[in-house]
Amino acid sequence: MNTISLEQVILSIIIGTLLAILYLLRVLVVMERRIARMDENIFRITAKVLKEEQVIESQIKGMARKKPAVKKPVRKPAKKKRK
């Protein structure tokens, strides 16, 4: 009958622990990549919002600077004379 010695048990526990640590490191790397992608997306979204906000502010400032325009009367085109 084969019996497992104490050294084999200790060695299998150590190998199992090392494999678990390697798997957790892999999971952490995957999670870090996902978070980095989320950060990039948030940065892009905030840049777009900032750009749109600047456009709106410039339009508001432009409206405040302009004096109300007096509409000129619409002129009708001249009629052509018949010969």
C-alpha cells in the first residue's frame, strides 16, 4: 500500500499555495486592466463634456456682447422693364 509521507503533504500544500497566489495575481492584473480602460473612458467623456461646456459658454458670452440687431426693412427686388 502506498502511503503519503509528511514531506509529500507539505510539498503539495506549498505547491497549491503558490498556484493560488499565481492565479490571484492573474486576476489582479485583469482587474487593473479593466480599471485602466474605465479611467480612459472617463477621461474621454470628461474631455467631451468640457469641450461642449466651453462651446456653450462662448455662445452665451457672444449673445451678451451683441447688441440687439435692428432689422432692416426687406427690399423687394426691382422689376425688370419691358422693352
